[in-house]
Amino acid sequence: MWFGTNESSALAGASVYIPDLKLGVMTDNDGNYKFDNLPSGTYLVEVHFVGYKTLTKTIHIGGPITQDFVLADQYVEESTVVVTGQSKATQIKRSPVPIVAINHDNITTNLSTNIIDAIARIPGVTALTTGPNVSKPYIRGLGFNRILTLYDGVRQEKRRWSRYIPTQKRPNFS
């Protein structure tokens, strides 16, 4: 079977579907398709391929037959796609809450035993060390459960700070 705007071009991957029987096949690389064991009768056959108009044709099947289809081009005009985004610098300027962005280079140049000690070098951030490798942040005088932790803008409920239990070992009672 040949597909296309003329009978000399084949379309691989076109869909040939018989809705009444709920049977469908795809064309091979040469544009050929084959249904096995179809019952005799008259059926509506739909042929689909992206970029071409859908062809619907009534076919009578009384035994083995060969049916070729020629599809016409179809052009679809879509509205323009606009992609917008904001740089981190723009997001920081527009935020009513003071934000400091820390990149990988900042963390690697300020080596510390944990992340809290690493960010304690930022103005307004101090760390309360309660043991080896256990530190809790104080940001502009606020600490413990008054600190909101976000990851890509999503609130992290399990990352709350306690006076007595480190964040990673705190049990979940919910």
C-alpha cells in the first residue's frame, strides 16, 4: 500500500484502523500493512498519519483484497509558543524576603563539616553547635521551628529544627 500525495511515496508508521472491529495496524517501512483473519463484511477504514488529512473509506471484504490509500497533505497553523523564564538574579530582586543564593563554588571554597557551618559565613546566619557535626542555624535571630526550609520552592515539612533532636534523626510521629 502506498501513502502520500502521490502513489510513488510510502509513509512508514501510518495507522490503519477499522473502528467496527476495533482492530488497527501500522504500516511498515515500505508503507505496507496487513490484517489477518478479517470476517467478511463492509467496514469503515480510517487511515491516520501526522501531517496528512485523515482518510476514511468504506471497504467490502469478501476474501483476500489489496487496498491502497493516497493521503493529502494537511497544514495546521498553531498559535505562537512563548517561552518565558526568569534568571535567579531577577527572582531575588523581586522577592519581598531577603534571599541569598549559594552556589557550588561557594560551598567548596568554604569547607565545613556540615552544611549549616558552611552557610554560617553568610551575613545574618549563625550556627549553634550542639555536638560533633550537629549544628542548627539561626537566621537573623530566628531559630528552631521558625525557619522555613524550601527545596525548589517546595516546603520541606520533615526538615524542621528542634532544640534537642538533630534534623536527620528526628522521629516522624505523624
